Amino acid sequence: MSTAQVVVLAGPSGAGKSRLAERLGLPVLRLDDFYKDGDDPTLPRIDHGANAGLVDWDHPDSWHQSDAMAALRELCATGRSEVPIYEIAQNGRCGSRAVDLHGSTRFVAEGIFAPDVVAACREEGLLAAAYCITQHPLVTFWRRLSRDLREHRKPPLVLVRRGYALARDQRRVVAHALRQGCRRATGDQAYAELTANVQASSGSRSDSRFDAGSA
């Protein structure tokens, strides 16, 4: 029987998922930490265009979905899970960390593959809400490029080429998230909805304002 539920934040890379998760102040499970290591022979490759031959990090076969779901279930059931730390600049896992809910009945799971966990979480009664966070493609492109350059994630030319490809693909990414059961919203809209019940009675749990139900 679950004791906590998850707020899933999906959307294009750079749309503001991590920013919203920070604003909510809830424990966070970073689904992107479940990427496969860069030397994994099962990684999918881009087979056309300027990026042909590079790993397709936006393909669902580039991450361990079963491991991510196991962590989600463990967090909901026990309030704690040991999860990997993935460093994009190092192209792989570099350790692990404990995600601890510290008694919270809500936590956030965010990442580009977040839509792929929504259906299972809903069926298993683990889902509190699911959003696809969106911005104008140019805003998303600039935020993503600025972040990736600042963190030295990949060589600059690779980041620019990938950024343009992702900007062109944003409509498909959003459509996929909506089909999987996410609700489209900007970060501000999702924050307003998730905190709509901020009026809490005296002595209620600190995260009671997030009891918003499924989105």
C-alpha cells in the first residue's frame, strides 16, 4: 500500500521542469539519472541528418525505465530509495544518492522521459498529478543551450546542432506527453494549480497544499 504519491513533470529539455520542481519545494527524483552509460552497446543512434551517428539521447531506449519505475514504487511505499547519479559531462553514472521523502506525502519525478511512467503510476494509484511543462520553442532552445554550455555537457557544436533538432521536435514531444496523460501548462500555471490549496488548517502536514489530485 502506497504512503506517498508522485507529481510527474514532463516536457521538452529546457522547458523549466527542474525550475518548477525547485519552486515546489518537494523531494525530487531526477528521471534523467536513469540514462544508460555512454558505452552501453544498446544505446540507439541517430541515423540521418547532421547528427547522424551520435547517440540519440532523446530516444526511450537510452534510459532504464524499469529501474526508474522501481525507484518510484519504492519511494511511494517506503519514503526512501537509493538512486544513481548521472553526469552528462562524464557520459555515465558516477555514484548514487539517497532520495528521502522525510515524511512528505508528495514528491516530484521530472525528466524528458517522464511521460513514459504516467500510465503505470496512474494504474498503480501512485500518481498525484502529471504535467507537460512548455514554453515557446525559442525560449526553450535558449534556456537549454545556455544551461548545457554552462555545464560543459557536450562540445558546443554538438549542443547547437542538437538544440536546433530538439526545437523542431518540440511539438511532437508535447503531443506525446499529452497522449500519455499529462496536462499541458507553463511552469507558472502548474505551480499555481499545485499550490491552489495553500490555505492549510492549523496542524496540517506541511505538504498538504499539494493534494491537488490527478491532472
